[in-house]
Amino acid sequence: MSFGQGGPSWGPEESRTPDWAALAEASEARGRRRKWLMIGGGAVATAAVAAIVATAVVTTNGGGSADDRASRLPAPEDLPSSSTEPQPSFSSVAPAPPPDPKDYIADAKKDKAPVTLDAFFPGTKLTMGDRVYAKGPTNATKSCASTTQGALGSILTHHGCDQVLRATYSKDGVAVTVGIAVFGTEAEARKAAEEASGGLASLSGSGVPTFCRGGAVCRRTANSYGRYAYFTVGGFTSGKSVTKADQDVFAVGNDLTEFTFRQIRHRGEVQASAAAGAPVTT
């Protein structure tokens, strides 16, 4: 007796005892078929995934081989530059340094500005901070020795003084005369100031009474800058002698000394700026 395909098979003696060996062989055959089906299905799935991944890689890389892609890249000379604007160029030559203002007042060969009273003592008064001084008499002469007292005249003449310009300023009973001696070179002016003895003669008039004459003790100073030596003599218009305690006389003299130095220096600045083609600030 036998059953259909896959059913039990009885032995030859028809004892209705199952043929266990045949059943085992059939079961093993069915297991092998299922295993091959699973292996085959997995291979197909793996192949499908691999195809999808390959497609994705090709699509991401823009298609084509590496050589094809490289051939489509622009050549370096075809790439746009970072800027189409013209680039600045710089000179390798360093600019010349600006002129030194002192060079233009150190020697008469370069100091060509007019030497006048108005150039050095402009206006009718002098303001220094909150102090205002009235300008009195002025004088300019080529007879340098005539503007001095004591040995200063011979010293100026010895060193080649060309002329002396003087102006007197006064305030509250104190008067100071400042004189500028003009030389050809800086060395001559410096020597005259260093060797100064005696002093500048005071200049009175135009409302300023005689002062620092007739034996009165007065304060005197001597300095130089460039080719100019400048001197002051200051005291009381009452004729009283000056002592170290009279700081008002010292203050007026210091103001006049500082003002004169600024005027001489400004003279050099004006000429240096003109030589450089630059505007001058006052």
C-alpha cells in the first residue's frame, strides 16, 4: 500500500510498518531543496542590492569613468581669476625725507625770506596765553654795535653781524626790549651768543619811558637759533633795579624770548614747506 507523493510507504510484506529509511531519505531531499531555494533567493537579493548601490555610486559621481570626468574639468588657464580689477603697483624707490626747517634758517644762502621788522614783530600787541603786551618802539639797523652796551657790540661785529632788529614790549610798569642779530651762518650766531658780554641797549619811545639806563640793574639774556642770535634786556620803567625776587620782570622776559624763538623757527617752517610744495599752518 502506498500514499501519494510525499506520503508514507509500507514495506514489501504489507505489514503496515512504515519504511523509515525511505521516509528519512525523502525528508532529507525536501530539506536540500529548501536550502537551495534560500541560498538562491539570497544571492538574487544580494545581486539586486549591489546593482542598486552601483547605480547610486555612478549617479553620485556624475556618470562616466574617472578619466571621462577628469577630461570634463576646466584647464587651469580656463579658470576665472579671483579679480578682474587692475592691481596696484608700488615703487621700490623710497620717498625723499621732508626738508628740515632749520636748514632754511641756518645759512643765508638758503634763508631767502625778507628780513623785516614786520616779519619778526607783527601787529600792535603780543599775546602769550592770558598775558597781553603792548608793542612800543621798533628799530632796524645795519650798525650792529650801536644797538648794544658794553662789549656786546664788538662781539657782534667780530662774528660778522649783518643787522639788528629791535622791538620793545611793556605791561604794568615792566618793559623788555628784544633784539635779533642776523648773521650769515649758524656757527657765527652761536658764537656771538656764547661770548655775549655787556648787553642789548634798551629801546624807549612811543609811550615807553627810558628804562635800564643810568646804572639800573636789569635782566639780560642771550640765545641763538639758526643764523640768528637774539637778546633781551628788561626792567622797570620807573628806573628801579631788578632783583631775583622780581618774578614779573622774569616772566615778561621769558615770554619775549619764547616768542622770538617761535618767530625764527616759523620762518624756517614756511620756507621748508614751500620747498616741499606743502601748505603751511600758522
